Amino acid sequence: MIKLEGVYTVLPTPFDERGNFDSESLRRVIDLFIEDGVSGFTALGVTSEVARISDRERHAILDATMKHTNGRVPVIVGATGDGLDTCLGYCEDAHKAGAAGVMVSPPRMAKLNSNYIRRHFATIAEKFDYTIVVQDFPPISGYHMEASLLVDICRQIPSARTIKLEDAPTPYKTARIRDLEDGLGINIFGGLGGGYLIEELISGANGAMTGFAYPKLLVETVSKWNAGKHDEAADFFYRHVPIMRFEFQPGIGMAIRKEILKRRGALAHAGIRLPGAELDESTKAALDRVLKWLDL
């Protein structure tokens, strides 16, 4: 079981002009992000448009990801399901593919409670001997996990001592988890496009696990921070945070990310699946200006 650290980037799902999964573009994205210095990948996450792909496509995407990554960096696989059996099936797929672990959010259900959430993660841990990343993202689960519940899960389930924290304000919640953990050594990764990364690091986060078209900017920030160059890390981060903020706009963020990755030479086509929005000319013009200002 590996200890996660650094920057794990959530892989997008490229589609061709006909809307089919584009494995060649995915391979280019993987190579680009490895060149950017990422510590690992998260496949089939929220920003992989996982809600818009079929189970058959899930298998094809996972297979292409694992084969092309070929052990160069660890891969975490999104395995959230609406029910326990569905989740366990996705976990089994990840296990068979050779993933380093899974990322799981509580299932969305009426009257979800903390006891069921504990059992949900405990059942996964009983069946699979790999890292479980607890995704704390209320827009997906519909449930706000308080810091004490997250610490309880980590205390009771050693394999689930990594949290992908996306319940804003994330720096505040990171600090609360650190206050409560009592030496557990919980790994906390910020998400939300990296927009609060430096504040999360100040509060005790270990790194980032998020989708972003320029993961090298997050890698540089974390590397400087871990080297004790905190002022340099902050200066670098605040210089580049405009592109993180611009890319993470609700509704069009994934379209912006894919447009940037097309410009970086990784994607052949920047399309996303409906009901995702396409970029209009004014947004493309604004993107041009931001990239020019930041010399990206």
C-alpha cells in the first residue's frame, strides 16, 4: 500500500469529433502530465466526465490508462457508485487492472447517515487491500462529512487515511482535521482545481489531487513548499492562480480545460459530452488574454 504525496492529476476523458472515446489523445495527455512532473493520476474522476460514460467505456478508459501509464506513476481509480454493490464492482475492476487504489465518495441516497458511511468504507477495506481515497465532495454525495467523521473513518480504517478534500472552505477544514487526528498521519489532498492550494498547504495539506490543464504549476508550488521555500511557493502560486480560477468556472470549466489541452497539443478535439457547455468566442478570447498575461 503506497503513501500518496505530491500532485495527482485527474485525467480528462478525450472524445473525438463523433463523440467516441479517443484513446490516442488520452495517451498524449498521460505523457504530457508525466512531463509536467505529476506524482500520479486519478482516472475516472468527476472531471473525467464519468457521469456521461457507459460501463463499457469505463473499461476501455481504465485499460488504456493502465497500459500507457505502464507503472511510470501510480494510478488511483474513481469508484463511486450509487449503491454498495456498484461501488464494489468498480473497486474490483480497479484491483484487476493493477491500480494503486480507489477514490470513493459516499453514495448519494435519501437520509444518508454517518454510521452507514463508516460501514461503506469499512466494507471496501475488508474486500480490497489497497489505498482508499475518501472523496469529500458534497455536490456529488449530497452529504457534508464533518471533520470529526473523516478522522473517525481514518482512525478505524488504516487503508482509508487519505482524503481528497473539496468541501469549502478547504483550508479551514484541513486545519480542523489536523487538530483532531492525534498523530494518525492522514494524507490530505486539496481539489477544486487547485485554487486554494497554497492556503491548504499552510493549513497542513500534503498536496493536490485535482483536474487542471497545467499540473506543472501545482507541482512547482508543492515542490517549493516541501523544500521549505514557503515564500517562493506563495509568490509562484499567486502569480499563476488566475488560470486556475478561470479554468474552474462552474458549467464551462471542463470545456476550458480541454481547450487548453488541445492548445498544448494533447487533445485532437476539445469537445465534451452533453449537457456540458461549449465555449463561446468571448470566453475563448478571455482565455487568450489570460494565457498571454501569464506567458503560458
